[in-house]
Amino acid sequence: MRTAATRIEVLDSVASARRGAGDCMSALHLSGRTLGYGAAALAGSLLTRMVLRPARPKYISPVAVKAPSPWSGLAVQAISLLVLPLAHAYLTGDKKLPTLPKLAVPSLKMPTIDLTYLFFRWLGLVK
């Protein structure tokens, strides 16, 4: 008798859960087709992420560390000692920039090109 009562309670709870799920679906106003499209989009995005994600290496290979070049340190020191104070002096107005000598550049006269003449010549209408 107890097993029959337990089975009836289980069936009642399943029926109430089904009724509650149906009420939730009607409250959401989503059709089954919309839910199917959403599930398909979610599955596709997860599959794409799994395919496009790079494989992780199982071990990390040691990377050789280069010794720093002494020239780079020397260049940084030269810039900090020479160039930065001069730039600061020019920007604050303590010194003026040297004037560059004016160079005389010869002017070139470009011939004029008549595009319509070239087009008609290309067509073979002008000899």
C-alpha cells in the first residue's frame, strides 16, 4: 500500500511540474521555434568557440633570454643627458632654434597635358 501511495505522489509531482512548466512557457510568450533557434545558435557558438580556440601546450618550453645590448643603454643615457635638456630649453624659450639656411631650389616648369587630346589619340581619331 505504501508503494502505491508513493507512486501516486510521484505522478502527482510530475504532473504539477509539467503544469508549472507549461504556465512558465505561456507567460514567456516564446514559441517552440524561437526556443529551437536560440538553442541552435547557442550550440553553434559553443562549437565555434571550441573549434577556433587554440590548443594549449602541455608543457612550457624554456625561452632563451637575450642579454641586453650595451649600445641601447648608452643611447638612453646620451638622450637623457644631451637631447632632453636641449629640448626643454627650446620649449621653455631659453634658447632659440638655429635658423636653417635658405636653399635656392630651381623651379621646374611642367608641360601641360591635354587629356582629351590623349584620349582621342588613343582611340585613333587624331593622328
